[in-house]
Amino acid sequence: MLTTELSNTARPQIILENIFDATTAEAALVKKGVAYINQIASSSCFKDAIFVKRFTETGGKTNQDIWDTLVSRPYAVNVKIYTGTWIANHFYHTIGKTDASEKSATIKVNRQFVRTAYDFGNNLMHEVFGHIAGFRHDRIKATSVPYQLNDIYADCALKLGIPLPSR
Ligand SMILES: [Zn+2]
């Protein structure tokens, strides 16, 4: 009984372990972005979306399987901020690279794209609950788990009153 109750109330969660090479201001944005993700991921808006959306590139996983993957463990991560090359900033628009080989995954984020907690949170949502959780995007992309997580983040942030960045 208890096990059932726990699994029904489990919510996806990111645990931020270390922040490397960030300025004080960047570190504050990173922490706030992670708080946004955990707020969104614990909402019924998020859970409903995971069960309602049609995902591609899931490797055969059903919506239930995707949910089970997201709540299977807390996702512990380190965040490393780096300065992208001119080419990365202006041509490839590289936002983040993920090194999942370590025990706690290290998400490398180009500081060019860490200007607001909201945007950082959206990026980390894609990298962690998308790629670290084992989902990819191949040909279809927009309907993949990582990219739809970005849409879900934006939809749920709006519903939860998380402030959009001013541009
Ligand atoms: Zn991606």
C-alpha cells in the first residue's frame, strides 16, 4: 500500500550538486532555474502533459514508461559554465553539452545563453529530463521528448505564474 502511494505521489526532481566556473550572479540564476524546474516538474500541469502529449523518438517507451523514467530517481547534476567560441555563439548556437559519463552528470552551459533563470531552467529541463534520462532527438525533433519538455516547461511556467524573462 505504502509503495503504491509513494509511486503515485513521486515527482521528477533535479538535485543540484555543484556549480563550476560561474560568477556569483550566474550561480544565482542557475539555482533559481533549478528551483523553477522542480516547481514545474512537481505540478499536475507537468504530469498531465507527460501523459497527454504524443512523443516521437522514444525508443518504444509509452507515456507511462516516460513518466516512470522521470520519477525513477532524483537526477543529481553538476553545472559547469563556459564561454563559447565565437562560432558556437554566432553560428551553431550551442547552448549546452552533457557529459553523462560521470556519476553525477555534468551539464556544460555556454554563458552566452545563461542570462535568465527562466531560460537556464528551460535549457536544463531539455538536458536533464531529456538527454540524461535517456531520450534523444533524431529526425523529427520537435516532437521528441527533449524538445517537448521545453514546450511543457513554457506552458506550465505560464500557468504557475513563473515570470517570463524580460527581453
Ligand atoms: Zn538536445
